[in-house]
Amino acid sequence: RNWNIGTDIFEQLGLYKKQGIKPHVILERVEQQLARLCEEEDEGKEHVSVSSVMQKETVVKAWILLAVPHLHEEDAHLYATRLVQEGFDSPGMLESELLEDDLDFMKKAHRRALIKSRDMLIGRPVQDTLNMPTTQQTHTF
């Protein structure tokens, strides 16, 4: 069912955020829901084709939408697909290994917002790239 399996999950992202649930808890819930879908498929209760890659893309897409809430879902889908293809297939990989240079396929504003949000999420000092001279507009990781 392609990305439709995540529709309910992504509708719930907004509810979780309104309830003040922390991002890592939301991602755990997304992963649990995907695991339940896979169990249902294995038990024959419901015909849902949820591949391992699709599970990873759904979790990465959720992480992206939590990091950049105003991003269009279509952009988040494209970015998640590409990140998983490049090996950034879990929140842990995104938070520990992702560099701004790895995001050259993204729109510039989306790339900046994602890195800034990721840095805030993991407690890394966020550089104000908008107020820096052009020659210093690089992130040091």
C-alpha cells in the first residue's frame, strides 16, 4: 500500500505534538505501530505489505516532520527516501552521523531548518548561519 500505511501514523503526529509528547517518544510509537502492522501481515489478519525499507522510510519521514513541522509531506517523503538510500535509516543515524553536506539534494531552507532542529534536539550549540559572514557559513561537526 506504499506510503498509505503511514497515513494514520502521520495524522497522529499532530495529535502527539499537541499533547506535548516528546519527539523520541513519538518516534517510538511510530516504530511500535509499524511493528504491529508487520505482525498483522505475518498472522494473515490483514493484507498489508510493509517492507523493511518502507518501515525505515516511514520512521525517517516521521523524524523529518518532527524536526521541520511546516515541511510539506511530499518533500518529507522524497527526503526520507533519499536518506534511507544513503544509509541514514534510523533516528540514531540521523542524530549522530548526518552532516549538512549529506543534504545537498534538499532545498536550502529545508536543509538549514533540519540541521538547526537536529542540533537543538541533540543539545548541540546551534550556529546562527544567517548572521555570519558568507565565508564562515559552515557547520563544524
